[in-house]
Amino acid sequence: MASSNDSIKKTIIVALSLCLVCSIFVAAAAVGLKPIQNTNKDLDRKRNILSAAGMLDPSKSVDEIFESVETRIVNLQTGEFATQAELDDAGIKASTFDQKAAAKDPSLSISLKGSDPAGIKRRSNFSAVYLVKSGDNIDRIILPVHGYGLWSTMYGFMALKNDFNTVIGFGFYDQAETPGLGGEVDNPNWKALWKGKEVYNDQGQAVIELAKGGVDSSDPNASHKVDGLSGATLTSRGVTHLVQYWLGKEGFGPFLSHLRSEGVQ
């Protein structure tokens, strides 16, 4: 009986020892790989920004191309570039700003209860934007957008020409919609349909939307419409809601209006 008890005790000790050793190795690997993971995450972010802007070049590295992109922080409450004093008060640096984290911080965000067409619940008071300049003038601007589809929050970038109205490119880099249906937001052919579309109507309202059944070329508002996703009504509706929200008065609308009317310093 004693021998049997000793055997069980030894088995437990060996199992616990193995668990401890494995946990140490896993923890060490996680810590050691963290810098590499962060570097890859940042590289992927840059690649998606450049892709939306139509700037990827296989002959150049992503970092090399991204040197021509200027990252600025916008105060969405004022509709202007954030001042250094505002950034200092909020503890924000453009190079490391995490908008997802800021949206969860009550001191850096607002609740959207009662007015949340994009389904994001909270909106950060600040957002990074990405400028590509020709001399002192903006050539194109890339804006981060996100909102809820059918199954997931979809994160993407929209690039606009320097009229701050015409779409250069649009795409999602993080989504979990139904493959073959809502997941077609990743289809290059569908993303190509956005190029040349106009966000705003003559009254300055963000009216760009997905058209159920496809765009009718005879429609006088066809320049504001993109073919909807076949069989994915809720995802299509989510895309419409999120782009209209982020390009509207609660998102980048006032900021883009300011750029059009005042120019950029």
C-alpha cells in the first residue's frame, strides 16, 4: 500500500515539475517573441495603409515606401489636427497611438448610446490619420474606419484624393464575416469598385453606400454607390453604416470639411 502511495506521489510531483518547466519555457518564449510580434504587427498596419492608398510597390520594402507617409493625430471633437498641448494632456504620441485602447478608456472616448449606426459603442476622441504629401500639399489622405457587420467588428482604411471626397481605395484588414458571403469584403474585385466613388453629395452629407442588387449606371446617384455583397445583406448594411458614420459629422466629416475650406499648415 505504501509503495502504491509513493508511486502516486511521485507521479504527481513529476507532472507538476513538467508543468512548471513548460510554463517557464512558454512565458520566456512569449516575452522573447513580443518585440518580433510588435514589429510584424506594425509592418502589417503599414502594408494595409499603403494598400488602401494604392502605394504598394513590389520593388520596394513597406518601410521604405512608408517613409513618405506622415502620421498625424486628429481631435475628432474639434475637427482639427490635435495640438501638442492636447496630445501631452492625453498622453498620446502619434507613433504609438492605439485607437482601440483609447476607445475603451472613458477619459479618452465618448459613449455612443442612442446614436451608434456603426455598432462600435464607444468612439475615441482622437484618431490617427495618414497623409501623403507633394511638397507642402496633401496628395492623399488615409483614414481608419471600423464598424460591426454580421458577426464581427470590421477594421479597415479608406484613402481619399486631395479633394477629400473621391475614394482612391478601401479595404478591411481585420474581419470575421461569413466566407463566400460577407467575407467577400476581402475580394480584390469588390474592393476595386470603390475607386473613383464620391463620399459626399452637394450638401456635404456622407451618402456613399452599398447598393442592393448592384449599381444602376443610369441612377443619378451612381457615383455615390458601390455594388452590395450578394447574399450578405447585413454585412453590406454594416459597411454602409460604418463608412457613413466615420465620414459623417460624428467622425471625420468636420475634419475633412476643415481641410477643404482652410487648407493644411
